[in-house]
Amino acid sequence: MRIDHIHFFVTDGEITQNWFQQTLGFHPIAQGRNHHVQTYVLAHGDIRFVISSPLTRANPVADFLKCHPAGVVDLAFQVDEPEDLIQMMDQLEGSGRIVTSLQTEWLLHGKVQWLQIKGWGNLLRHTLIYRSGDTSPLPVMPDFPLVVPCPGGNPASTPLLVGIDHVVINVPDGELVPCSQWYSQFLGFQPRQLFTIQTNYSGLRSQVLVHPKGSVQLPINEPTSTNSQIQEFLDLNGGTGVQHIALQTLDIIGAIAQFRHHGLTFLDVPPTYYELQQSQNFPLTAEQWEAISSLHILVDQQEQTIPALLMQAFTKPIFEQPTFFLELIQRQRYVLQGKLLEVQGFGEGNFRALFTAMEQQQISQKNHHKPLG
């Protein structure tokens, strides 16, 4: 299983898709419109983002935005075999969570099979897709326009972003365990790391879920206090939703330098964090530490015996409401017993540092917030 695409509902699709192109280097691959909805499909490396906005007041996008801020509405998964779709549909039969039953689209040189289900909390949906041959970037879905390839979408010769590393979902207090069990029972995810982060101000619990048949990773967060940034997200979002998407890069320093040049803003990391990290004997030169600290990149190790690092940086919220943001992540590669591997997991030190930095952002954004960048 892998992430096929991620669908956003926003108030102005043209502004949003222009921002993703100009700031993060995405390029358009398809678009469409009907009387009620405008939809764009953007790509960068293996990442596919779908952006829809309302053209009238009576459509699913407009209805959603009346009650919720702009953000992710569909985290779509692609499976390797059509039997996987049938198995998932059989498991979900009678659960009341199937939005659209199994559909088959025959194309000139390919086939798409898909169904759509309600995710945990009912706001988030999952389109489950099997692709064979040459297929369109988006299935033909009720209420949405047919998207057609658009000219002039020129991908970068060497993309700065290569794929989606993980997607983080926030759930209310007390729902971490049943949510994790739901994704395990119906979609086949398995639990991996479990974090509990507590500061003097607030806290959270997080369960990382991974899929045994692919690359999908889903950290699930729940708040442990009423003033937690996770609780603030839930209040502003109107319930469970995607907090952030981690975009993988092979050169985080170069990527952030370029994205900052184009106006992307990141969470600040205090100097004390780097003073502590430089005492950990990471395999970094003084010049590398200077670049990392100036760009506010978090650094951690999977194990001290592994000569590779996990590096992460987090943007400030990109939409009008301070709910959704992006992460850049680089998992350095290393050779062990003749095999090329990359750093795994989620550094607990980075996780705690992120939580603390977000607390400071939570306090400052009550006074001022600038969307998209």
C-alpha cells in the first residue's frame, strides 16, 4: 500500500495551486471544472496533491468549508492487487463507512478500480485505489469534475521532493487506541513506535502505524491536556483531521534554502536545542551545524552505531486557520552488510523538540497569523 494522492478542500483553488507551484515547485498535471467545483491536480516527484474549491454555494466543497477550515479531506491509498480492494470492502460491509462502493473504470490502455470509505471521525475519507496500465490521475467521482491533462506542466529535472514520508492525524482524547485499532482491523496497519510527550504547558500521546505491504506511515496523535496544541487543532478543525504531511527530500538543506527563498516560513528552533545536539557526537562538521541551525532543522539518530541521521523541519501553518502545516524530512542512507538502507522511525528527541516549538507557535499565532507561507 502506498499513498496515491491527497485531496484538499480550499476556498480559492487557483491561489492555492499557484502557491504550491511558486513556493514548493509543484507542476500541474491535470485540471477540470463543472458548474460547481474547480479541481487541480499537482505533482512533485512521486507526490500528487488534488486541490478543489467551490464555484457556487451548493456543492460538497462549499458545504465542508462552511463548518471546517481548508485542509485535507481525502487521504487516498493505492493497493497492489485488486483482491486487496475486495478484501477491504468485505471487511467494511455493514459498517456504515462505505461512501462509494467498488467502481471500475476501463480506459484505453488501463483500468482503475476504487471505492471510498469514511476514515476515523467521519471528516476524513480514504479513497482506496487499484491501478493497472495507463490511468488518469484521479478517478471519475460523483460531484467532482472530470480532470484532463493540462499542457505546460513541466516537472523539474531533479525534483527537490521525492515522495510522502508520512501523514499525521489528530484525534480527540481517548480515541488514540480505538482509532489505531480501526486502521489495523480494516486497512491492515500495524503499530510501531509509541510516544508520550509532556511539557510544563501541555502534552500528547502518539502511536505510529505502518503498513506491512508498503511504505505508508500514519502517526496518530491525541491530546493529554485541554490546552494542548492537538486540542486546539481539533477545536479549530471541528474534529479529527490531518495535522501535517511530511514530504521526503534527499537534500533537506538545499530544499529548505530554496523554499525559504520563495517565501516559505518555518517554525523557529531555539539555540539551546543545537547546543544540546552538538554534544551528541553526530557525524556533522562545523559548517554543516551552521547550515542546519540557521535553517532551523531538527537532527536525530536512529541508533548511535548507525552513521546516518534523521533530519526534519516544520513549516508554519499554510492556510488561513492555524491547523495544517507541512514537514520536510530527510532520512539519510547508509550501507550495512552490503545493503543500502535509510534511517527508520521517528526520533523521539525531534518529536519533543517539535512539540515544544509548536507550543511557542501556538502562543504567538494567537496574536498574528499569515496564511500560505
